Amino acid sequence: MSKYQTINHQQLELLEREVSTKQPAKRINIVSLKLVRESSVLYKERQIKSPEDAYKLLKPFLVEADRELFVVVCL
């Protein structure tokens, strides 16, 4: 128990020393993601049974992309 108290006391001393030194505040970026339904398409095959089917469905969206896209297909 005394070993735990010693370690705890040392940690508190370090924390108090760090707070007393003046350091500039750190800027933290806040990022949010929003879902937007941009359009819909008709898929004449009606089912996706293989990775190739998914490729055929998504190819028109990905071919002309000028940046990286993250696509989720809920099956």
C-alpha cells in the first residue's frame, strides 16, 4: 500500500510542477462528418452477389473523382 501511495504522491508532484510552468495553450482541431444523400441510381441487376457486382455499381462514381472517396454500401 505504501508503494502505491509513494507512486501516487510522485505523480501528483509532477502534475503540480507541470501546471506551474507557463506553456502556451495547445490548439485542438475539431472535425465533424455529415452524411449527405447526393443522388440515387437504378441498378438493373437488383442484387450484388460478388465484389465484381459492387465494382460495376460504383465504377461510374469513382472514375471521375479528383480526390479520395470513402463509400459505404449497405447490403
